[in-house]
Amino acid sequence: MEIQDLETKIDELINLCDDLEKKQAIMESDHENLVEERTRLLEKNELAKSKVEAMILRLKALESE
């Protein structure tokens, strides 16, 4: 009976390792996607900032005319 118990525990550990590997792969993929999204958002933010700064400069130029 002892060997059977060990085999059962080993099978459970193998299944647990498989599950953890799958979850790890999903988390790595999610992380990569989030890093890419963050990069895109930072680029969009910089573009918006540049446009707002350009508008402010144009408004100041119109004020001084």
C-alpha cells in the first residue's frame, strides 16, 4: 500500500507541475502583451503631449499678434 500511495502522490505532483507550467506560460504571455500595450500607450501619450504643446504655442502666437 505504501508504494501505491507514493505513486499517487507522484502523479499528483506531476499534474501540479503541468498545471503550473501552463499558468506560467499564460502569465508570461499576458506580461508580454501588457508591456507592448504600455509601450503603445506611452507613445500615444507623447504624441498627445506634443500636439497639446503645439496648440499652446499657436495660441500664444495668436495672442501676441
